[in-house]
Amino acid sequence: NGNFINSGIMVEAKDWFYFLNIKDETKLYRFKKNGESVEKYSDSKGIFLNYWDPYLFYVNGDDKKIHKINLNDKMDKVFSDNEVSCLLIANDLVYFIKDDKLFSMDMEANNEKQMSDQRVMSFNVENEEVYLADDQQELIKLGDEETKVSDKKIRIFNIFGDSVYYKDETDQFLYKMSTNGE
């Protein structure tokens, strides 16, 4: 979730850290965990890197589609033809925002499902629970029914365990509350 808030610019995979080099048009680079061997890995440009063995998933900077690169052979393929604005992989599902709505699909790019009718500004997934901040800046927990967690003005947030860390849009301070709104 923290990497997602930072637009997924870096991810750990096997013995490497992969990152999108902003000094080189967000092309994909990597370096060993010990800090050695910084190298360009691919000319692919993008944001929202996610690792799901053996693939790096990302939103391509040119076509705005979800791509995946096989780390064994460096083959880069379009995973989904949807044009998306962000991407997060959690619990064997690919979550993304398309046309301002939150969707999920399985790892085979099947079973696309719209998660909510709400216009989504941001979202997080923690312990198989999905939370979103809608265009009214309200925090909502998704499930069988949508539940408003708080009346606070929230746009940027991170779920960690049973806590929500968020910036209140009215005063710009950082706050913490439980996932039940207390």
C-alpha cells in the first residue's frame, strides 16, 4: 500500500530492486539488494510497479495499459487492454482504476469486476478488505455493501493492519484512526 501511494516507483523482486528511473523517462532499471550493479533493465516506461512471481506488472507510460514483464526472459506483454490510471496487486487479484471506477480481475486477465459505482480518488487493499476514497473525499469500506468509515475529508490514505493513516484535506495534518472509524 505504501508503494502504491508513491505511484509504485520501486519494487523488490528476488535478489533485485526494480525501479522507474525518473531521470530516464521512467524507464525500468534495477540494482542488487546490496546496492551494486545498477543497470537499465528495459526501455519500458511506466508507473505502479508490482511484482507477482515471475512477473513485473506496471501501467505503461505510452499506452496506459497494464503490462507484464517476465523476469525470466524479459518478454513484455500487454496484460489488459484497459486504459487505467493506477494498479495494485493484492490477494491474487489485480486492482485498477478505469474511467474513475475501481475494478479487479484475476491473474489471468479474466473475470473483470467493477468493485463500486463510486468515483474513486484513491484506494487501498489490506487483509482482503478494500477501502476507497470517493470524489466527496469520504473513506468507504467495500464488501457485500459499502460502508462509510468516516466523515473526515480524506483523499490520501494508507491502511496498515487495523489502522488508517490519512491526511485530512481540511487542515492538511496527518491523522490515524482505526478501520472502524474510531
